[in-house]
Amino acid sequence: MVQTPPDTYIAATPRKSAPVWAVLLAACAGQFLVVLDVSVVNTALPSMRSDLGMSAVGLQWVVNAYSIAFAGFMLLGGRAGDLFGRKRMFLVGLGLFTVASLAGGLAQAEWQLLVARAVQGLGAAVLAPSTLTILTSAVPEGPARIRAIGTWSAVGAGGGAAGGLVGGVLTDVLSWRWVLLINVPIGALVVVAGVAWLTESRAGEARRLDVPGAVLVTAGLATLAYGIVQTEEEGWTASATLVPLAAGLALLALFLLVEARTKVPLMPLKLFRVRSVSAANAAMFVCGGGMFAMWFFMTLYAQNVLGYSALKAGLALIPSSLTVVVGSKLAPRLMRVLGAKNVSVLGILVAAAGFGWQSLMTADGGYVTSIMLPGIVMMLGAGLATTPLASLGTSGADPGDAGLVSGLINTSRTMGGALGLAVLSTVSASRMGGSTTPEALTAGYALAFRTSGFILLGGVLVLLLWMPRDGNSSPSGV
């Protein structure tokens, strides 16, 4: 087996490297934008539809175009950072994301908005793996790196949580266009910060990209993601769903076959022999499936059952949004005492308890007991679990594969979340039985939360059975 050479670090400027806090700020700002745009458009969809005369299908694809491109290109974006430079790919992805945001905010027709959202997703896929890799390259492995990953996890979780609130405020106060245009000045500032503060690093191997592997994994993930989102409109048994799901799985199987035979693979299969990497990604996939839909169903419950406005629903979720940040920052301290594996298990169990509590919701529930307190428990657990899983998922691999494993952990979370949302939406709809009464809606949402709790318990089993024992003893999870 050929050992991947260590990273070769190339200074961005002849002057002294920027302090770690500056690198952390730039990387986390990029991650915040990426995650925010997964959900920020949700509250703006009705305004988009009336302004651009969009169809119901087109409206759905405002969200799906971003998600599919994001999931499909993430592994390619991670490997591109390893080969061509993490700073370079950070700036390329952020630049593409910012320009696409401007185009989307100025769109005058449905197709223009959808193309802009797809390009946004592509930029995000290039940008997201670099944000984590830049941190792990700049901070030595150990407690300092864990704290940095904790901040990265908190910012990412906060971005997802803030989407509904930010979108509601911008849409109500300005217009739906500012949901996208707000990225332009922020993106420009982060580009300037990235140029000034980030130091280039890349794998020390020759610049060669596994083109067949890149095409197959991108097509496979994008096709699989397309099949998953089709379940929301077509159901699980329709050919429009089954064909892309089967095609996506076939392409991914062919990708694995190609990777096993090529000399310089896009994704060395030896990565999956590192148990901390494979187990953490499996757990992240399962937990993404259980946790991601929380914001979706909480918002629906607040608006469709309790009668909250979009803005009020966003404000109602502020305590849980803050709690996920607290959990992410608390995790590194607990990891030094309990170990990464144990903190992951603890976080998932806390989250599962919160989802079980939320499943007791009623049609006439009060804010404190039906939204705030269970939301706090759910998101405290999510914050506690995400940081050690990200740390475990990026430990144990060769430095030259840092971008790839960062892309892999992001892909696992994204694909798990997409599949979980599709499954839970089906479960919820089946319980409602076509009724739209507050009682029927509440019963459907409650079943979705209860199912999420059981999914999370599956994540605990994955960690207990698969994660090596040394994930307990070392703060870095190695």
C-alpha cells in the first residue's frame, strides 16, 4: 500500500501567518453561509411564488436545486481542496456561491432563480469541505483542535437553526430577494478575510484528479439525492422515485468498483478501514436522518397548529438555536474527561429524550412546554453529539486525505438529513390520513418526532458496536 505523503504547506503571503482566531473566523463564516442557505429560503417561498409566478413544482426546486448540487459535489470539492489547495478551493467556492447569490436575488424568471440556486449549491459543495480542513490543518491535533471543531460545529448548527428566523425577518422587512442578496456583502467580506488570513495547504502528491471516480460519485450522489427529494411529491413506490434511487445506488456501486482498481483514487477505500472514520460517518448519517427534520416539523407545528406567523415561529426557536451552540462549545470540555465516543453517545441520548418529549405535543400546547423546553433538550443533545462525531470522522486518516474526509463527514450528514426528512414526511403524512385539522396535524408531527427518537437510538447502537474503544480514551478520538 502506498502511504500518502504528508501535507505540503504553502504560505499565502511572505509575512507571518494569521493568528488561529482569524483562521477560525474566516472558516466558520464560510460554513455559516453554506448551512444557512439550506433553510433560509423556506419562509420566502410564498413571496417568490407571487412575485415570479412560480409553479408549485418550481417552488419545491428552489430548495431541491441547492440541496442536490450541494450533496452531489461535496466529495469532489473535498478532494479538489487536497489536490489544488484548500485556500484556493475555499475562495473559489465562496466566490461562486456569492456570485450565484447575486444572480438569484436579481432573478426575473423562475428558471433564472433555479439555475442560481443550483450554482449556489455547487459553490457550497466546494466551500464546505475546505472550511473544516483549513481548521484541522491550522490547529494541531489535540484539545485545541477539538475546541476549534466545536466552534465550527456550533456555527454550522447555528446557521441551520437561524435560517427560518433570518428568512422571516428579511422577507417581512425588505423582500424575498434579500434572503439571497444578504450573502453578497457577507461573502465579499469573507473573501477578503480569506485572502488576507488563510494559509495555503495541499496534499504533497502530484496534481492528478481521478476523473472517472469524480464523475461517478458526483452523478451517483446527485441522482440519489434527486430520488430522495422525489419521494416528497411522488411517494416511495412511484417510478419517478424508484428509478433515480436505483440509478444512484448503481452509480455509487460502480464508483466503489472503479476506486478499488485505480492507482490514484478519488476516495481511497482504505479510509473505511479506519474504524473511527467509518463509524463516525455511519453515525453522522443516522443522526442526520433523525435530527435534521426537527426545524422543519417544529416550524410547521408552530404555524399550522398554534397559528404563529413565520416571523414569530422563527423567534420561538431562538432558545433551541442558542442551545445547540452551547452544546457544541460544551462538548470539547466533556471530551477531555469522558472521551469523544462517550460524549457522542451522551449527546445522542439527550437528543433522543428531547424528541420523545416533543412527541407528547398537543393541538393546544403552550409555548414553554410544547416548543421551548423540548427544543432546548433536543438541540443540547445535537450540539453535544456533532462536535465529537466531526472530530472522530476526521481523525486517523492521512493528512493528504484531510479534505476528502471533511467532505465525507459533510456528505454523510447532508444525505442522512435528506433521507430522514423524506422518510419522516411520509410517516407524518400517513398518520394524518389527508386530514388538515389541528389534531390530525399534531398527531402526524408527533409521530415524526417519535420516529426520530428511535432513529437516534440506532445511532447510539452504531457507535457502541462499531466505534473502537480508543475513541473513549483520547480527547481527539484517535
